[in-house]
Amino acid sequence: MGLTLSERKAVAEATAIRYAVADKRAKSRILDELCATTGWHRNHARKSLKAALQPRVVKPRAPRPVTYGPNVIAALIFCWEVLGMPAGKRLAPMLGELVVVLRRFGELDLEDATAAQLVSMSAATIDRRLAGARAERRVKGRCTTKPGSLLKSQIPIHTWADWDDNRPGFVEIDLVCHDGGTVGGEYAYTLTVTDVATGWTENRSVCSKEAKVVLGALEDIATRMPFPILGVDSDNGSEFINVHLYLWCRRHKITFTRARPGNKNDGCHVEQKNWSVVRTVVGYHRYDTPTELLLLNEIWRLHSMLSNHFHAQQKLISKVRIGAKVAKKHDQATTAYRRILASDTITDDRKAALTRIHELINPAATQRRIQQLSNQLLTLTEHKTRSKRARTSKRASSDEATKPPTRAS
């Protein structure tokens, strides 16, 4: 198979300098080699070698016309912030519905042509256009899970590979600590409950990780889920592996399973929510007062409406290992609300009630309220930290003043 035109030009360019400095006999030999390699006539080969040494004037390519103007980009950034700054593959499928909702509530003032342009943007274009805004926003921490030994032999192990449940109701649970980097004293925890089939996620903050307190939060979440809980999977922390949760599951005929010790991937569905929901909203600060606990739970109440109804999620369909790489295939991004409506196991009454709630939610107003509460929470935390430092500094000064003078030698 002969060389392509570009490959022949590359060979001529690589040979041109050697040809220019060679003597007459060497030039003849170089021409023979070039003709044999490219199939050119000797006269054409000479012209190509001469042309390869000539400087070429490269004209700059005319810039492309702007497809998406500043109005479209500003609207895109607004939609992106409303949905919690997701990736393009999760934002693109939601723009059609979100733009309609935001225009209906008067949050977006767009002409029809601008709205059509916004909705038509691809996931890759969205990521390119949002690269600068994403770079301006950038939240690290610790794990406080301690193993629970009680009843381990009676609670079967359940790995991530065992989750093949298309039926809503099988949930993973986990606890996120808010210690602010200092493990000492009492501080708040957030219980995260994620349904495997739909991705529906609920959070409740509690004042400690005592078994009865955590169970109370789980019971409250169970009453507010849009479907009954059929199965619970937890890690091996003592806040979950205890007789209270075990008996509660038996009493309500709920399957109770646990992950393998030290393997977080068994609870991958809830582990990712610890970051995408909890940490991105309230960060890694220390929350240890009743006021902060109230604010946290108000944030989770509002965030539940936003994330479950408007935050699109992708589910893993298949995972194939090819040598050292793993090829993953995901489904089309959609919301937990849409997955529930598409489920055959949810009753029509539950779907109708959920639809009525969905139609009343203004995602932009909800996001603004969450941001207000988050700022209020941050202000309380910073004031508390400054007061603590001032007390510590005052105590140190007082101790220094009362210290007896040292005797000179």
C-alpha cells in the first residue's frame, strides 16, 4: 500500500536539509531513495525538496461565528447553579424541563429563540462553556466510622455487585460527621439514605451517633420516602450494627444487610451522596450547637425537593474490564422523580401525590433559600470559632500574668 500525500510531504521535509548540504553524488543517491520511497519522478522530487525549505506564509483561520451569545451563556450558568453545578452529561437532559419551569416562575427572562438555543446545547459544549465558572468554585475531611461487633453474624454481607434491584425501596445508609477536623466532644452527624433503584436521597442531621438517635432519624426518613423501605444496607459502624436497628428491621419486615469491613465500594450509591449532597452543601465545618442542627435539617428539607426532583443522575448499566482499563456504560441522565414515575411497582396514588408536589417547586427560589441558610450556618460557625479562639487567647494571657517570676541564678 503506497504512502498518502501527507506522508510523502513529511518524508520530503525530513530529507530536504540533508539534500541541501550534500554533494552532487550524495544528492543523486538521496533522490534515488526518495523516488523509491514515494514513487515520484526525479524532477518532481527535486521540486518537492526545494519547496520543503521555502518558508510558508500561514494565514490565520477566520474565527468561527459566535453560536451562543452572552445571554445564552448567562442563562446556562444560572441553570447550572440552580441544579448544584452538575457535569454536562447530567445537565443537558434537564435543560428542556428546567428552562420551562424557570420561565414559568419568572426566574428566567428569555426570548423563545434564546431558550431554544440554550436547550439545544450538547453536553460537551456545556462543559466547555462552564469550564471557567467551574474553575472558580472549588471542599477535604476524615472518616469516623468505628466497627460494630454486635449481631454481625446475624446480618448477612451484601456487596455492590449484589444490588440488582429495579424495584424502589432497597436503600443504602451512611453517617457523615461534622467534626471540623477535631475529633473530640459532641458534634453533629448527618444520616444519608439513598435508594438504589431511583437514586432518591434523604438526609437528617442528629446530635450524636448514638444508636437510638440514628434510628429515630431513619424512622423519620422512612415516613417521608415516596415508597416503603424494603431493604437496608449499612456499613459496619456501631451506629448501625446494633440491636435497635436489627429489631426495627425485623418488626417492619425489612431486609437488613451490611457491607464487607473496610470496603467502601459496597456502599457506593450512598458514599457518592456523602460528597455530592452533604459536603458540597455544608462543607467540612464543625457543627455542635442546637441552632446549627436546626439549620442543617432545614437545609436537608429544602435540598430534598431540589435534588430529587431536578438533579439528574446516571446509573451504571455495565462495566467491562479490558486489560488494565474498565469500560463503563451509563444510562441517560434523569431525575429520581422521573425514575419513580417510570417504575411499575409504585402505585398511581403515590405518583399523583408526587406530581402535585413537583409542580409547586420553584428550583431557583429553593436554591436561593438553601444558599441563605448555608451562609447563615457558616456565619454561626465562624463566630463560634472566633469566640473560642478569643477565650483561649485570654486564658493563655491570664495564665502568663499569674505565673510566678523565675529566680535569677
